[in-house]
Amino acid sequence: MTQAPDKIRWTIADLELLATDEWKRYEIIDGELFVTRAPHFKHQASAGKIHARLLEWCESTGNGEPIIAPGVIFSDADNVIPDVIWISNQRLAQVVDAEGHFTGAPELVVEILSEGISNERRDREVKLKLYSIKGVQEYWIVDWRKQQIEVYQRQNAQLVQVATLFANDIISSSLLPGFSCQVKQFF
């Protein structure tokens, strides 16, 4: 009887061998390669609006920086491109490498759901687990179709869902003192 071959484990070095395609996003989580195409324009519009609201708050407080679609390289086998992050000034100084990639967890990660079961599974399960392991403090899963946000916060060393917010609800965060806006402003 022959054994099944071990699952292929991708690394960041493998990505360098792939042909560059501006319409595809390559991410590796626990050695598994995820390839997605450019998202729906409303997905991107939501990312822009979330970034804008966070940027407005940051400019008034000086408390950090929101970034759209940064490269986050946790390890050779774990590197992702979240839709939006927020990182404090203190943390920013600690986790950016010479190429401008993040090598550690930002405090807040925002993922906007793309259509399809595998895409939703990646954000709701695979990335949730990765962000939990790597020390993200808060994780928002945004569904622009339903106009809702699932909020996960770190409790006892893991991310736990604490709220589901709808269009007329107000979103705020202990990470972002004084930040609040109506959820529908993200859509």
C-alpha cells in the first residue's frame, strides 16, 4: 500500500517564481496557497470608506495609521494581504521591514468578504485562526452585501466574536479611543 504524498507547503519564495498578474492576489496561510481575483468594486469601495473613516480619526488623534491592502509577512508560510489594517505608531515602528512589509500583527485587521464559499471560509475560519495565533487584537469581518460587520476581540489569547453590527448600529473600538461611526457609512 502506498501512502498519499504530503501536502505541498508553499512559502514566500515560491510566490517569487509565479508570474506576476495584477488581477490576482496570492496569500499563503499555514503553507496553503490561496489565489483570488480582483474583488467586486463595492468590496473595494467599502475598503476605501473604512480606510477614510479610520484615517480621519487618526489625523485628529495622531494615534496610528490605517493602511489599505498591506503585505503582512508573519513567516515564510504565513503571509497575507488584508483589506485594511490599523496599526498604532508604537507598533508600526517595531514591525516594518526594509521592503515596507509588516512582519508582525497590526492591532486591527479588516477583511471584506468576497463572494463564494471558499472565500468566506478563508476569512471566517482560516484567517481568523491565523490572526488569533499571531496576536491581532481586533478583527472585523465586513459583509458589504448584507451591510454588516462581525467584530472579534482578543480574549484569553484568542479572537472571539463579541458583536454583529448592522447598518444602523454604531461601531467603536477600545483600540481606537473616540472613534465611532454608523456602520452604513462603510457602504
